[in-house]
Amino acid sequence: MGKIVWLLGVIAAVWCVLDIFKRPWDLVKKIIVAVLVLAFSWVGFIVYYLIKEKL
């Protein structure tokens, strides 16, 4: 069960990173947000989707 949750977290993080690089932000902001999402997996995924329109 743990591997399934981990795999879903990885998929969600990659999906977020792809969404981040589609946005019209400057490159530095994209890289910082992408690293944070990948570093914090589920928490980064949730926080990103809660604040993505405010960035």
C-alpha cells in the first residue's frame, strides 16, 4: 500500500512540474517552485494547487 501512495505522489509531483513550466512565469520562479514541489511531494502538490493562481 505504501508503494502505491508513493507512486501516486511521484505522479502528482511530475504533473505539477509540467504544469509549472507551462505557466508564463519567469524561469527563476518556475525552478524554485518546481524544486519545492518535488522536495515536498504531497505537501508541495497540495500547496501548489491551493496557491497557483496567486503566484
